[in-house]
Amino acid sequence: MNGLFAAITLQDFLTSLVGGFARSMKIDTETTATIAFFLAALIHASLLLGLFAGLPVFYIWLERKVAGRIQDRLGPTRVGGSFGWLQTIADGIKLIQKEDLVPEDADSLIFRMSPYLATIASFAAFMVLPIADGWVAVSAECGAFLILALMSLEVLGIILAGYSSGSKWALFGAMREAAQMVSYEIPMAICALIPLLIAGSLNFQVIGRMQSGWFWNWFIFHDPFAFLAFFCYFTVATASVKRAPFDLAEAESELVAGFHTEYSGFRWSIFFLAEYSSMFAVSAVAALLFLGGSNVGLFGIDELLGHLRGAGTGALGIEGFSVGTYLANLIGAGVLIAKGCLLVFVQIWVRWTLPRLRIDQVMTTCLKYLVPISCFLFLMAVLWPLVLASTIRRPTFSGQPMGDKSVQHIAVPAVRVASKSEGVAR
Amino acid sequence: MTDELLFWVFSILVCGGAIAVVATQNVVRMAFWLVVSLGSVAALFFLLHADFLGAAQLLIYVGGTVVLLVFGVMLTASGPYVQIRTSPAEMIFGATVGGGLFFVLFSSIGWVDWVSLSARLPATPAIPAASDYAQESRAGQQVTVAGSSSPAAELDAQQQQGRTIRQLGLGFLGLRPDRNLKEGGTRGLAPGYLLPFEIISIHLLVVLIGASYLARAKRRVDRNESRGLG
């Protein structure tokens, strides 16, 4: 894998593409660069929006189908053939047609704005999520920190929605939600620290590359504490996206529908969109941190994909663009999304098979069990390499030490960060 | 050009949000406008390629402080929506303090001769960092900063891209390889921020313990029962 092959961003690609037209039409370089910048921004945004909106459509169908099968029913069967593929689309059309109600007691400005706040927070997390090694909308050195920060903002929209509804059910739901999400953020961050500690980086791409090769290179198999940390993280992540058995904020048996009791139509549906896309976001973060990111995990296949990178360079007459890299990234994106979908399936499965906890049990689980467990796992993960180094004189059981690995893999930069010195907006 | 456009959008949102916080009387609406204002400040940090600072701003101010504020309002409110009414005396006092602060800031920014000041700065505020960081930059140099060969210029470019996590981390551990390398070891080892970092962490721990002590449910201990248990 040569770094040079992967080193073209969409922006560069479009700059070259637009540049070709511009030369024939005699437009100066700066205008070309600006046009390319806006085109790149538009394409990035619409691709991410497609992923953000498309995955929930699939998950809502999956949720209904899995729930049906677990309860010995068929689930949706009519719309779009015998599997009910188009059920979610039909639901969506129905919801958009509904009247946009605002209750009389509600604070109408905040009532109207809070669904957007929750959705923007959930959507923003997709900006820093690398879909493949080299495909990321915003490549930030502190990507893991940024995504945790962005995912923690969703609670704000939910609290404001509950508070501004002017309904006691919504207020109770919002208060439970605030208490739950604020406390579950702590073990989530500590569990996410363990793979970050192993990698020694906050950059998702570096973390992804360090897990290449056979699947025992994945951080979940790095040491026994990281293995336990994955399950701890997944439990906490399920709670932080308020899925059953931790869905106290919208406990139907107690609170009607929790914080979104008063919402209907489109505003209600984008709360749903935010919830299902956050489910994918936390699952994709779990896949990136513990399950090898966009690596397949079988050395032969990953090797093959690595050879594919850089093949067909200069196709379409654009310098630095490679068809092989594009294909490898496409497969990588498929692998990551498949891993994320598998984890979302587990979340759905858990929802329909486990009973809901009481609110005091939820808080006890977090504060008395999950926080101490995650702190213990973190401490042990810190001590593990030291213990290994003092007993078997190696920082890892097998394979090369992480320190050597990181340097070797960082030497393959894939994505440039557009900066003032080299971006198109100069 | 796009940077400039985005700068104007976000700075208008920062100022507009801040004015709306002052102008509204409903506490929860204030919290909403505070989110707009603080979130736009974070966006300005991202525009300046200070990624870590922007993420910290989002996590601490938007995700932490405002949530606590709304939570506090929800728990303590007696009526459905809490209104804040300011008396004219308070308004005059507030306007005086605010106007004075604005005057001080505006005049001090306006009176500084920025051109001569920037001429006095070193030509390249270059920061060579730890050895592996330098290696990383050297590897990245093939692609990213083609043309500039000195490690100082590369690191400068990396700083401009917001890739400062490693330097920040080393600074908190008490190491400043950037300054040590830059001054060529003539002035001894530059101190990092280990002591302030530790002081802040101990301080936060004290605050946490104090808060949990204050918030603890005060149970009346029954003498007989406790004697029986003891």
C-alpha cells in the first residue's frame, strides 16, 4: 500500500474535473476551486444524508420484522412484496401527511426547534465517522473525542422537547432521560478509552489501520480486559441511545410515550430518525474501536484489497485518482456498515427478548455496577502491557508491539485535511 | 473565500444568540439560545483548525453546562415556565457593566497596531515535536506538504490542520519537546503543565466528594436501632 495512491480527496477530484471544463471555457483557477469546493461539500452532505436517512428506513423495517418473528408473527407482509420491504416508506408518507400539532400549553418556539436539535446532533456524528479507510467527511485528529462530544448533544434536544411540551408525561420522560444519559456517558467514555489507549491515537483511521490483518489483531482480542470492555461498551451504548431494556424515557406502560408524547407527524418521525441513526452511530463506533473497523479480518482478503489500492491510477484523466482504491474503499464501507448492522440487529433482538428495567434499577446498574466495572477494566488495561513486559518481556502476547505497528501504519496517510495552506479556498 | 463566508455566518450566530439570551425572559428559551451561541463558538474554533478546542467546547459547554442548566430549571421550577423579570435598576446596572466591558474590549482591540505586532512575531512559529510525531510528519510530507522540506514547516502545517493532540497530551504530562528543541537546549528544559493539571484534577475530586456529601440523603439515626446494630 503506497500512501500516494490513496491521497486524493473528493475536493481534489472535483477540482481536476471542473478544471478540465474551466480550461475550455477560460475561467480562472480561483473560481474553479470555489466551484469544486461547493460541489464537494454538496456531494459529501448528500451522501451522508443518504446514509443517515437510509439506514433508519432499513432498521425500522428490520425492527418490525424481527419483533414479529420473535413474537411468532409475520410482521409486515403487504407493502412491497411478501417481505413488506416498503413498509417504512409507506409509514413515512403517512407521517408527513399528518397535521403538525403544537399543544396549547407548549412553548411553541422550543417545541418546534427541539426535534431539529436532536437530529442535528445525531447527524453531526456521521461527519467524523470514517465509512472506509480514506472515506471520511471530516478527518479530524481527535475524531474519537469529537464523536463522543457530538453524540452527547442529542440529550439536549430531548430534554428541551420534554420540557416545552407542557405535559407531565413528557416532562417525566425528559427528566429520566437527562438523568440516564448524563450518567451513562461516564462509563461509555471510559470503555471507549480502552481501545484508544491500546492504539495511542484518537484518529479513527489510525485505529482502523492498526487492526488490519487477521481478526485476532482486532482490539477486542488484544487483551482479556479489552474483550470485557467491548461488552461493557455495548451495554452502555445501548443505554445511551435509550433502547430497551433501558428505554425508561419512553416507557409506554408508565409514561404514555415519554418525551415525545405530544409530538406527531414529521417532528415525531425525525425523533425516530435520530434514534435509529444514533443506534447505527454507536454500533459503528463499537465496530471501529473493537471489531477492526473496515477490515474484513481474514488476512488473504485484506491483502488482496490492499493490492487493489493504487490500481488503475490516473483513470478518467485525473491525477491521483485510482479505480482500485475506490473499489477497495467501497468494499471497506460495505464491511463497516455490515458490522454496524449486525450490532444494531443485536440491539433489536435484545429489545424484544428482555424485560424493561425500573428507573431506579437503571440508575443502580450504571452508578453501582457499570462505572466501577469500566474503571476497573480501564486500570487493568493500563497495567496489562506492563505486567506482560515484566513477565514475558514483550508488551503483547503475539504479533508485533503496538508501538512499532503505529509508526508503520501512520506512514500510509490516506486522507488529506484541507487546510489554509493547501485547501482550495486559498 | 468560503472560510470567510462561514466565519461571518457563525459570528452572526454567536452574537445573535448572545443578544437573544439577554433579551428573552423565559429561562429555557435562554438555554436554547445559549446552545446556538456556544455551538457557533465551537464552529468558529473548527474554522480556525482548533479541532480539540472545538470538541471540548461542545462537550463541556453545550453538552454539559447547558444540560445541567435545563435540568436545574426543571427540578426547581414552581410554575410551568420560569420567567425572569428584571427591574429597571438591574437593567441600568447590567447595561453599565456590559457597556463598560464592551468599551474596554473594543478599544483595546481597536488601538492595538496589529501590523507592527505581527511583524515582531518570529517568521515561522514552527514547533518540532516528539520523535514519532516528526516521523509521522516526514511520512506525511511525501503527500501532504510537498515542496516544503524543513520539519519546522511541516509541523507548522500540521498545527494549522488542527493535529495538535499529541503536543497537547505531552504538554499535560510535563513535556514540551517543541520548546526544548526550538531553543536548542540553551535555556534548560521548558516546563509543561503537569502541576496545574494535577492541581485541577485534585480540585475536581474535592468538589465531587463535597457535592456528593451535600447531596446525600440525611437520614435521622435512631440511637436504639444503631446501638442494636452495633
